[in-house]
Amino acid sequence: MTGRRPIPVTILAFLYIVVGIASTAAHVVGFRAHPPSLSELVSISVLGVAAVAAGVFMLRACNWARWLALAWMAAHVALSAFHPLRELIVHSLLLILFAYLLFRPEARAYFSSRQSGAA
């Protein structure tokens, strides 16, 4: 049962893929009204690609991908510090929930199965 993907990991992985694609697309649509600076364009693109990569590679049991997923969420917590307090609270709670789900014993076994198993 070590190599079996836990349902919360599957849900989070697909959530990261969908949010990465949807948020990037939403920003691109918003660029028509407000052309981005180069730094905005790069940061939005990097965050979108990171979310999709985290999701895809969590499905493949890559341990680094769960760390990338947490780093992505932590970046949103940091960015939320400049927005209304509600956003900071929501992102902080999501970070705690995601960390809990990605580091439960079942998830640890799933992510470590790839390292000890096939490449």
C-alpha cells in the first residue's frame, strides 16, 4: 500500500494544476485592461508554471513537488500580507491544511515510495 496515491494528494495535485492554469489565464485576460510590467509578467508566469508543475509531479510521487506546492502556497501567504487581512488569514489556513495533508503518514509513504522504488 506504500505506493498507492492518497486521495487528498490526488485532489491537491489536480487543484494545483487547475488553479495554476486558471489563475494564469485570468491574469492574461486582465492584461488587456492593465498591461503588466516585465516583473509582473515574469512572476505571474513563474507562479502559474510552478503550480502546474507541483500538481503534475505530485501525481508522479516526486517528493520535491510537495515542497514546491508548499513554497507556492507560502508565496501566496507572503503576497497576502499586502492585501486585506482576510486574504492573509485564508492563505495561511490553506498553507496549514495543505502541509497537514501532504505530510500525513500516508502521503509520506507515497512520496518516499518513488525514491526507494523505480526511477
